[in-house]
Amino acid sequence: MSLEFWFTFPISVLIATIAMASGVEGATFFTPLFILGLGLPTEVAIGTGLITEVFGFSSGLYAYIRKGLIDYNLGKMLLVVSIPVTLLGTWVAKFIPDDVLKAILGVGLFAIASSFLRTPEPESETVAQIDRDIFQQQDKEPQTCITANTGETFCYTVANRTEGRFLIGIGSLFLGMVSTGLGELNGFFLIQRCRVPSKVAVATSVFIVAITALTASISHVVEFVNAGGDNLNTVLSLVIFTAPGVLIGAQLGSLVANRLSQQLLERSMGILFVLVGTLILGEIAWRNATSMQATVEPLLRLVGVTFSKVMLG
């Protein structure tokens, strides 16, 4: 363990602030940073990103527990799917080449960016709200009522449970493989498809992601400890700076969220993810092209020498 990554502390504070203010998983930022900025092996970058994310989300989870906004029954229903599927993702990732994992991450960043850059039309928002209202009116006695510590009460009926398990399963698989994806699909399902009030949806999503990421990170920690050597030293050298950084940034993020325009923040995140995704995919293409050139040039020289010998007799 060394102090060579001291500069990741202020970077972690900034990333956690942005992540908590925008509702995006911290590993969505950290994993590309570790791959592109530090040149770490993909499996080390993914595992370290998840470990770092756990510290940041634990801070947010504590805040939502105090507010009393978490739907624990809904969370447990989805955790039954997310935990085993995430562990499956971490296991499957061992058999997938690094370039494929990077490509999945790059494409995933483009998908996340599109969700930030796409602005719903006013008419579609109105239709969605009417659809929610009609659905809620069909059940005169909502299945779930949650009273926050502020005294505000939310009553609703959870819809599309089977679809939710399927979507959360996909997000969990990606979380296990490339450290991101679950939070974004959580938001889509809980708010758009499940019709849970936004405040409860966000709190419940943090609960699900925090526990699922913790499970996945434990799996990575066990692998790093068993492997030992340079990878373990690198992880420890990073986490001693990133962990306190995200704990501080998570608290700052809640303050920033109340001061910045959410639309401006989301647009900025969308542009950032497009750039990072482009860099990741570009790095893969450039390296593969260089490798192919290094392989082809000796073959061309060999063909040229052979041809010359034949022609000269």
C-alpha cells in the first residue's frame, strides 16, 4: 500500500458530489477513470469502483433511512433478484475478455447519456401522469402507505412486478460485470413503470443499489485478497483515498442538488458520458488497430522477401 494515488481524494469528492446530486452510481464515473486515467486492468478498475461506490451510497442510505422514505417490502422483493444476479455477473465477467467488458461499459455509458439528454415532451409527461392517476384510482385501497418523518404520507399500489424483476435482473447483471446499470434501470422501473412516488422511488433505489453493490464488492474483495500481489496493493492504495472522498462528496451532493438546475446537471452528465464512452471505445479500436498492424507488417515483409527470392530464382 502506497500514497501514490493521493490525488484521487479531491477527485473522489467531486465525483461523489456530482453522483449524489444527479442520482447516478459513483462507479459510472470511477471505473472509466481507473481504466483510462490510471491504466488499471479492467477487473481491478471495476472492483475498486464498486468498493468505492459502497462507501458513497452508505452515506446516502443513512440519510434516507433517517427520512423514513424507503419502501422496505418493495426493496426486499427486488433484492431477492438483484443480489444473486449481481454475483452471477461478477462470476461471468471472469470469462469475458477485457476489451469486451470495456465495450459493454462504453455502450452502457452511451445508453445512460441518452437518458440524460432526452427531454420528455410536455404532452408525453401529461399522458404519463394521467396514466398513473387512472391506475391509482382503479385501486381504492392502495397496497402500500409510507409516512415519512416529515409527516408526509405516500400511498400507492406497486405495478408491473414481473417486469420490474426482469429489468432489475438486467441492471444487476451489468452491475456485477461492469459496475454500473442498476441505478438507472431502478429509476426507470420504480418511477415510470412501477408508479412509485418519486421521493420513495429514489430512496428505495438507493437502498437496493447500496446493498447490491456491497454484495458485489465483497465478492471482488475476496478475489483481490486471494490473488494478493500488486492488484491488492493497488486497490488498497486507491481506497484509502477514494473512500473518505466519497463520504464527504455524498454529503455535499445533497446540498448541490438543492441549488443547481436538475435539467442543466443532467445535460452536463449526458455530454460527459458521451465523451467518456467515446474515449473508451476509441481506446479499444486504436489498440486493436495497432496490434493488427504489428501482426500484419512482419507477414507482409515475409511475403515480400519470399516473392523476391522466387522472382530472382
